[in-house]
Amino acid sequence: MQQREITTYQKVFLDIRRQFWRAGYPGADLEARELICAASGKSREEFYRDRALYLSPETEDAVRALARRHLDGEPVAYLIGEWEFYGLTLEVTPAVLIPRVDTEVLAEAAIRFAGTLKKCRLLDLCTGSGCVGLAAAANVSGCRALLGDVSQEALTVCRRNVRRCGLTDRVKAETLDALALPPPFTGAFDCITCNPPYIPRADLETLDRPVKDFEPLLALCGGEDGLDFYRAAAKNWKNVLTENGRMYFEVGIGQAEEVWRLMDGEGFLDIRVLPDTQGIDRVVYGTFRRGAIL
């Protein structure tokens, strides 16, 4: 029986990276590194330190098994069970959307606003992993946040992320439906953020396989035209905003103008649009000045 050749971390990394490049994965370097770290139990620093060392056959098998799953479409974030967002390392599972760089535009806008207030009570609707609300609370010491979602599986992940970030004293997660009226216990908020499901129903089948087959449908489908959650939140949840409170939405490509009109129709003022790093309109926000209606 031929003895198996032992190889180094670097050679395995280069081989897997090459496979990912050939498959058209733009983040091949990062993805190959993250899978090796997950399979070997190494930190990134340890991986770079130990690249010239040999890895055990068992570790190599584990790395290559993860690589095959990724080549079959499974996102790296779900394979390793965590992902970074705005400086936080958060748990992710198939119960929640994978935090994306685009959503950091929403978090950044909320952080800027919350930082202008001595104290800020923030509500993050459709919270998923909790990434936006946790980023705000982690970066603004005077911010207290309520994170809401209808998915109990997502809330389980979210609550673990609250503990993981050490924010249990200022952040809570509760069952909240962005399509429904606010329950009485919520109280009033200076800032509401929302990255809702916004994919039109007919477009779901056109999504890339990693999104369509692995990310939660509940967090993707925004109704027939993709605007169901914007309509409901702008109409119903404005009533728990304080005077001069703000509502921030992340929007899909081509939706900014329609969401702007919805907010305008609900009485929001000073409505603005913010682009993402690609210059695509990504966040729409407005100020509510008619006083809270609780």
C-alpha cells in the first residue's frame, strides 16, 4: 500500500485557493484561509505562523471536505459558524443571513446618529444575527438596543451573539414582527434600523445558489414587489419613534426611490439616501417630527 504524502499548510492553502479561483470565487484567499483555520483549530495568526509546517492527514481531509462543500455552493460563513461584521465576530447559522459589507453602511449611519445623542434607545427590526444593533451598541456607550425578529431560530443565534459581544447589560432580543403593530412593551425609540427581506417573490429563483439554497427564505422574500416590510414598518413603527427620531432602512438595488416615496407618504422629513462602497444606493432614512404616538 502506497504511503500517503504529507504536505504543508501552505501547499494545501495554495491548492484550495486555486480551486476557488477556477470556480470564480472572488474571495478565494480569505475563504481558503478561513476553512483551514476552522478545520485545524488555528487562529489566523497561527495559520500564517505555521504555513511551512506539515498538517496531519486527518486535518487535511477535514479541510478538503469543507472545500468540497463550499465548491458545491455552501457559504464559508455557515461552514465555519461565524463571520465578521463591523469589527465584531458573530455566530452565524443557516437560521440567519450572513452579515454583509453592504449592511455596514446601515450600521455606520445608525452609529453616527446615536453618537450625537447623550442616550440613544435603538430598535433593530428583522435583526437576524443582531449584527446592526450589536454594532451600534458596541460602538456607542450611551446606546441601549432592542433586537427583534419573528424567527425563534434567529433569535437564539442573536441572543448568543449578545452574550458573545458582552452586551447583555444594554442589549435585549425579543420576538417582534415588523409587519405587525408594535406591542405595548416596546416603548419609544430614538432610532429604528431595519434590514428587511426585500427580494420580490418572482426573483427568488434567480438568486445565486449560495443564497437561494442555503440562506433563510424568511429573511429574503419581501412579498410580490419586495416592499412589504418597508410599507408596514414606515406606517406602523414610526409611531414608536421619539420626536426627531430616525428610521433607517437598508434597500435592495433599485429600491431606494420607492422606499423614499413610502417614507415621504408616511410623513418623514429630511429623507436621505446613502450609497454603499460600490456607489449603489443602499440606505434610506428619514426623521419623524410629529411626536411619538404610543
